[in-house]
Amino acid sequence: MKSVKTLLLAISMLSVVTGWAQKFPLKTLPLEDMSNFKTTGSNWQIVGDVVMDRNGGMKVTPGKGILLNNVSDKDHDILDQANKKQDWATVEGYKVLTAWEHGDLELELDFMMPKGSNSGIYLQGRYEVQLFDSWGVKSPKYGDLGGIYRNWESAPGKIYMGKAPLANAAKAPGLWQNMKISFQAPRFDAQGNKIENARLNSVIINGVLVHQNLEIPLPTGGPLDQKEVPLGPIFIQGDHGAVAFRNIKYRSLGSKVASTSDISYKYFEGKFKNAEELNAQTPKASGKLPAVTIEVLDLEDVSGVRFDGVLNVPEDGYYLMSLNTTGGYKLQIDNQNVAFNERPDSWWDSKQSSVQLKAGAHPFTLYYYKDAGYMPPRLGWVIEGSAIQRSTLTTFGSYPPDPNPTSPIQVAVGSKTRLLRAFLDFERDRARRLTHTIGVGDPGGLHYIYDLKAGNVACVWRGDFIDATPMWNDRGDGSFRPLGVTQFTFIGQSLGIIQGRSDAFPTTYQEADFKTKGYAIEEATGRPIFRYSYKGIDVEERCYPSVDQNSLVREIALNGAIPDGAHLKIAEGKDITAMPDGSFAIDDRKYYIVLGGDLKASIRDFNGKKELVVPVKAGIAKFSIIW
């Protein structure tokens, strides 16, 4: 049995969250008007919609829901002069600040930028996460999207040179993009001296991690103030081009924490089916503890423990309890059941329960019991609230981050086209698993996955190639995952016979109609040529990157007798917008389709969705996917 001294050493790890992602609901920032912001000019406004094309044009629709900065050419001239003096932040009208201040912060938002635009989000008004049209940049620097901008100080000890993002996660201009930030404010002692630097726990852009556990020792360029503080507003730069924001959500965590105290334990040995059976036995040992931990167990199996103590919460509100365990457990607070799993042989269990509590002390009882030799004992308890620090209430040793760590198995492309067969969970959803897919990696860094049972490109991405860990680790589940900025398209066939409004494109494999013929390898490039037939139409498809490596070209050759009503579905989504430059923005402007040759597309309403379809005849149909 572990000594109390050992447990006291482990208690220092209590502030570490071990294995849970942020789950407490974020607060939505209303965008009904500008009342949630401090602004000094008219270039910031609330609008209903913004359409930005890839060449810099913009159309604005009045309404609510989107925060827009629209800087004119005249404004640029004024700001260029201010920038030369390094005092643009003082120029009236080109900044917007939240009306509230934050310390530690969870922030998520969507943003859109036209071609060449430049903006930035300043956490506490002092630490800039760069927003920039970096689409197509091969080696991003601190000034590119997601970079932490440098400052312009020259005195020793005051220089900060910024930090480039780990990867370029930028989408094409005019598309909605997503950013998630977890920020830790600088810490100060009672005299106001800084004792810990600001830190970015993580920055995720379009699903790609671009920063992790990054210290920011000094304010970046153009802050509201060089003096670092415990609290400050979000400040958004508006000096070099338009930028739009929507779906702004946040959680300002403050400095308060929940804690436990007066903890006692009783240790039992035996096989227990539930907490009541454990409670009816005579304990083998008992005592006091500084924190809840299953390190008191002498036996890893056929044993259990009961903890009694007090949960102290700092304010009234709802609290989210997360329990991660192997084996069985039951948590009671104020004599009420909060979470339980009555399976002593449970391989792994994770439950979250919300409970409303008043500020103050609440008695709790937590049972843990296990009878499964194939997994070590694990018990972790995390508490979250709307404005408190997320806290782990068990010791580090009670639930280490990963009891069975696995090195990721990643597949690189190399200097030649790389092919890999596996399952694909469409949009990471196991319920929509595609079983006959092949990943095709290009040395230039633009890749795709082809669904051989549908004759369709299921997703495209740029960056690294494939994470094969779920396929090859241990027994595996047969699936792989794209790495990088991934855009999923749709499930089902590209080619269909559509005679009327009620005819659907096939979504499930019908061997009588669709016959896959595998693929051949193009000798010059090493790229696959996919072959299939559908209702007498012979099809060959080549997919390849554009010259600039920023789009995937699908070139579909159709031969034989082409029946009336033959169409290609080339995109699907909840909405499709025809853009001024002739392209189509798909599914709330997540990606573009650009038609080649003389193809003519129409937007079709079907089953609550929009479909972009083109009638086809014998010959080659070509179009590009841009994201």
C-alpha cells in the first residue's frame, strides 16, 4: 500500500488534467449589435451575411450574426502611415475590443478573409494570434495564419521574435475557417510581479494543431499596452483588409477552483458486483488521505475502496463531473447518485454528469471496485464549471494520461505517389464507415481518398499523409485517418441516371448496376487510374493536383452509350452558392468547385440538401476541388 508521504508528493499534480478534452458548454457571444464590443469607428459592423470571392471581391447583406471589419482603400492609406510610426493601434476606428475582460480563456470562432487580407486576435489585448491569407504558403512564418507575432522592441530583454505555426492550416480566401484557442493568462504574486508567463495551451485551426504548450514571454507587436496584467479584453486588429467573424464562443475561467478535503478511505478485498456489496464487507484497511487515489489498493483486482470527503465549490451553478475508469464505480454528492457504472470488469468507461450545486461544502462518497486482470486499475475525477478552472480531483497516479501509450504510426509519401488501402470513417464517424477506400498521397503534399465502391472522391487534404495507428496498432480496426487540413465531400456515387426531380443518386453499392474494375497505374506519374462501369457506361477517372498544388482536379472520361439523364453529382451540402467568378461555394462555404471546359452545372434541391449536378455525354468531364 502506498505511503501517505508518496501521496502527498503526488498531490502536486492535482492541477493537471489527465486525458479529458474541454466539455463544458462555451458561452455564445451575441452578435445582434455592437453592444458587446468597444469600438471607435464605423468600419466594424454587424451584418447578416458576407460573400468574399477568391479574387478579393465582397458582397455584404444587412442583418445579424456576423461581425465584419470592412477597410477601404482610403483607410489603408491612413493606416500605412500609422504603421510606419508603429502606432496603428492608437488610430481611431481600426480596432474592436470585447466589452469584457478575461484571464484564462477557452475561445472558439469561425473567420473568413478575402485574398491578401491581414488581421489578428490579441488575447488580453497583448498576445497576437495572427490571421492572414496564407493559402498556398509552403513554409509558414510567424506572420502567417496561426503565427504568434513578433514585437518590435530593440532593448535587450524586451525582444520577442514570435513563433511560426507548426503547419499551414489555411483554407482558400473567402471560405469559412475555424479556430480554437486555449489560453493561460500570466500569473502574478501579491505584489503584482509576474511569476509565470502567458501560455497557449493549444491553438487548433481547421482541425490542425498549430501550437501546443507555448510560452509567450512578452507582449507581441502592436498591443493595447506593454504592461502585462491578470485581466484584459480580446482585441481584434482591423488595419489591413476585411475580416468576418461568426459563432464566437468562449469560457473565461477566472482564478477560482473546486477542491476536496477531509478525505477518508476504506479498503476492501473480494469480488464485488456493485457498491452495496462492497459496503457490506469489513474493510482490510482504512485511514486519511490528502486526495482521492486508488494507489491505496494492495491488489489490482478483486478489490475495492470507498472514499468519503467534502467537495468544495466556489460559487453557485452547474458543474460537470467527468469520471474515467476501468472497473466499476459510483459517485454520490449530497447523498444523491451523480454517476455510476456497475461493471467490475469494465474495460474502460468515461461518463459525464451535470449537477447543480450551491457555493460551499458538499459531502461526497465515491466507490471503486474492479475484477478484470486485463487492465490496470484507473480512477480519474475531473470537475468543470462555467467560470472556474478545470480541476482534477484525483492524484496523477490514480489516472495517468495513458496507461498503454502508443507511438503514432504515420505513413509518409516520399518522392513517389503513395497508395494505401483501408477503411475510412467519413467525417470521423464510425457509423458512416466506407469499407473500400484507398488513400492516394502526392509528393507535393496534396492527397485524397477515393471510394472504390462509389467512384467518388470522399475527402481531400493537404499536409502530411496518413495516420495508420487505428489500423495497425494492436489488433487494429482497419481504418486510417487523413492528416492535415481535411475537407470531406459526400457519400455515394458521383455518376447517376436522373430522369426527374424525385430520382436520387445511388448511395449504396448495387453490384447489378455498378461494377468496379479496380485501377491501373499511370507509368509516368505513378498515379492510379480508377475504372468502373455503371449501367453500360464505362468510366476512367484520373485525379491529380493542380500545378500550384492548391486544388485537386478530377478528370472523368465516359465512354459507351450514354443514356439520357446521365449526370455527375460533383458536390453536396446544406447550401451551395454561385460565386461571382463562376465557381461554386459548397456547404456553407467550406470549399469551392470550379468547372472545367464547357461543363454547365445546376443546383438541385433533393431530400433537404443541395446538389451540384452536371449532365454528361461521352467524353471527358473535368472540375476542381479547392479548399
